Amino acid sequence: MRTRVGLVIGGFGGILIAYIDSRPTWDDTGLTVAALVTFAGIASFAAGRRPWLWALLVGAPTPLFEIAQTGQPAALAALLFAAIGAAIGWAASRVAAAEPRPSD
């Protein structure tokens, strides 16, 4: 179940970010980076394992759209930012799983 949640969040986020970033009027790299880190982190936290998968799922659509449109490979940096977000989300899920629950 957690993997499915991660797939939905990561897939939706990755495609949405790539679509918005590929619009001719969009020129805000900072917001794109923040969205990549956030969606990858949430997907990785929700799934709790395989951060590399969530980094690819969220980060890959952006360079695919950009390279197809412009031929410029600079958008491959999106994979790096998605990997950072996924690593943070994975680490947070590990910390959350290790915390002792208060007993009632």
C-alpha cells in the first residue's frame, strides 16, 4: 500500500512539474527545484524505501520534456534535486519508524 501511495505522489508530481516547467512562459528555476525536492521527499517518505526509485519517478520527466523540446541536456540536473529530496524523505521515514511510540 505504501508503495502505491509513493507511485501516485511521485508519478503525478513528476509529470506535473515537467509539464509546468516545459511551458514557454515558465521561467522560475527555484520553484521547479523546490517542487522536485518536495514531491520526491514526500513520495520517498510515504513509501519508506527505495529512494532511488522515487528520485527517478519525480525527476526523469523534466529532462525528458526539456531534451525533447530544446535538445539541451542541462535539465538532467532535475535528477540531482529529486535525488536530494528522495534521500531526505527516506531518512525522515527511517527516523519516524525508529521513534518509540508513547504508550497510553
